[in-house]
Amino acid sequence: MKIRFINREKELEFLEDIYHQKGTKVIILYGRKRVGKTEIIKAFSKNKDSLYFLADKRGTELNAQRFARETAHHFQDIPPDVHNFDDVFTYIAKRRKDLVIAIDEFSYLVERDESIPSVFQLVVDEILKGNILLILCGSSISMMEKGTLSYKSPLYGRRTGQWLVEPLKFKDVLKFFSKYSFSQVIEAFSVVGNIPAYIIKFDDSIPIFQNIQEKILKKGTFLYEEVEFLLRGELRDPSRYSSVLEAVGSGATRLTEIAHKSHIPAKDLSKYLKTLQSLHLIEKIRPVTEKKGKKTLYKISDQFFHFWFRFIHQSMSYLESGNTDYILKIIKPNFNTFVGLSFERICREALHELNNQEGLPFSFSRIGPWWGHYRDKNGRKEVEIDCIALNEKTKDILFVECKWKENINTKKILNDLQEKSRHVNWFDTSRKEHFVIFGKSFSNRSAECSCFDLRDLEELFRK
């Protein structure tokens, strides 16, 4: 049976520590949709006297009345007449002094009613007494930060603690796929990414493409509906945002390229990109050697959304008619190249692991991709390096190449990487240079660089 609750020990320990403190406690638990916040709350609340309420977007009064009904059911009582949440908490305070209360999708309440943070300030300050733990949970990160964590929020200073629930790491994704080889797990990761709700839909007893056909392309399945469902639930005009995501998914990374492919004027595009960033679907990146500047690229940060908008979204008419074979014919010849892009993300995580284990020649403080250009007699030439890690204090710099290929000729790749490194303007001659190459396997290795194949990576991630 597939493991369904992996690597949330720190979150549970955090909640347990605060739970055992005396008095009224307020926890802000937030993170993007499907990341596993609700499962964390359920696991923590097990065997505790607890109330769980999932808010919706119908406004304060209707939510307060539904919360009152569910609370009364918990107490085996008659529902009270309420109009706001302070009424419900007054009712609770008269019946329990030791209780866990979790309000899920609290951001929906804040979105519809700007007075909600003030109401909950009153609840915390004046109504709740005893050993009450109140968990305010939300998926809209910007709304949660504005409504509960910002200095201007009425709830600022009332919280006992806060926790941003992040997607799983690749080393955790490995634990979901015990029947797959390490290479197959990388392929599965390139499709479903690191969001628990997506990972558990894949079956590691069947091949990757069969999983894609049965778990993603089959109408009526969770992953078939997920992208449209999430966008419709979070956005007023999902079609415009889909156009942006499709443009980025197809390879457009610069603002002008995205504007051209999405047919949205560049002057209007920023607001769409910012909203997608707030949903953690798009990320804005700069060359790792630059902290500021206009040199930016945009990439889809959610791996499953990247897969969907790279291969599926533009062919929805075939999908709706059940012609999944047509979609697979698009995916299969391009799949290896696509996996190579996610392999770069895995290699960056591997570098973090090596950094933590002191397995590198220096400890880096910054890491990320790099791109730039130079001019020669033939004109402007673009240069990209998969990853650079650096330490500004020691002037150490690590150049990294990631190749999703077998039997790599290390000497050739190293020569190319060394040539590209010449165009990175960072401390110039005073810096100390190091080189790393990641790949499936190597036909030869060089003493001038560190090489990591799939066996090395598997050993690193399974430690």
C-alpha cells in the first residue's frame, strides 16, 4: 500500500509543542492548494478533542451559521442563532476550555469580508479562555500574509506561531514510489512533481505512460480536472491565465515572448504573472550572480502544471473526445527532453543535500541558474549555465551542468562548461572555480570536476 503521509514530522512537532503550552494559542498554517495542510491538521487532531471547519466563499454570515451547526453537532446540542464568528466562539467558550479549533481556508473569509481579522482579534482577546488552540489555515498565501501576518493586520501580535507548508522535496517523493527504479521516479516526478495530492494518484505498479493515460488523460479522473478546477476556483478570468501558462509551458520565458504567445499586451501581462506567482504556479528568476536588475525569466514552478501546459492544454479537444492516443503521440517523442528540465531541479536539490552534508569543496550561500550573452565577430551569442552555486565571502564559485543522458563524455562537457564560465562576470580572476556534472551515466570521468550519475544521486537522496 502506498505511503500517504511523508515528511511532515516537523510540522506535527511544531503543532504539538504549541498545543502543550498553557492558555489560548493561535497558529497560522498556510501554503498553496494541495500541499497537504488539511492532512497535517487531521493527523495532528487525531485523538484530540477538536473542531474542524472548512470555510467557503459565500460570506461571513452563512459561514458562521454553518460553523455553528457543525459545532452544535460536535457538542450534541441545538445550533445557536448566530450572525458572525464571535457569536459562535462565545457559544464554544461556554462549553469547552480545552479544545483544538481549525478554520480551514480562512483566506476565503478574509477575501470576502475585510472585517474578519478584527472579528478574530476580538475572539482571541476577549472570548476564548482556557487551553484553546486556534489554527487559522489558508491556501491564498498573499491573503493569509496580508490578513494575519502583516503589521497592519488586527491579528498581528496575536499569533503564537506560523508555518508555511511547502511542497515535498524530491528525496521525499522517492518514498512514494518503492516499486519504481530511481530513473522511473525521476520520470514520475517530472509529471506529478512534489505536491502530495498529485503524487498519490500515480501507481508505481504500472509504467509511466500507462499512468499518464489512466490517471491524467482519462476524463473524470482527479488529475484530468485538476488544472481547470484550481484555476476556476482561484481566478476570475481563468482563460487569460491559462493562455499565460500555456505560453510559458511551451518555452516562452521572457516577458515579450509570453506576451506574443499569449496574445496579451506586455503592458497588461505583469498583473497576470504576479497573480500566478502568488498562487505559486509561476516563478520569477534572475541570474544567480545578480540580486537586482531587469534581466528576469518566468518559469512554471509547479511540475504537474508544467507538464499539463506543455503537452495537454492545447489539445483539449482531442482529450474531450477520448482520443488519448493522439496526446501520447505528442508526449512520447518529447518526453525525454522534458524530463531533462525537471532533472535540473533534482540536481539543484542534490547540491543542497551535498551542501548540508559538507560534500562540496565549499559551503555555498546562493544557488540558481545563470544566463547572459557576449559578442564576437559573428554578433551576439547567448550563454546559459544550468546552475551556479557561490559563496561571496570566500569567492568560491561552482559551475554545474545537468545532462539527462547515458554514457556522457565528461571531457567534452567539461570543456564546454569551462568555456561558458568565462562569460560569467563575478569576481573575475580572484575567484576560485569548481565544476560539477550530473548525468545518467558516464563513459569516462575527469579529475578536474566532480561527476554524479544516477547511482550516486540515489545513494545521496536515500541517506
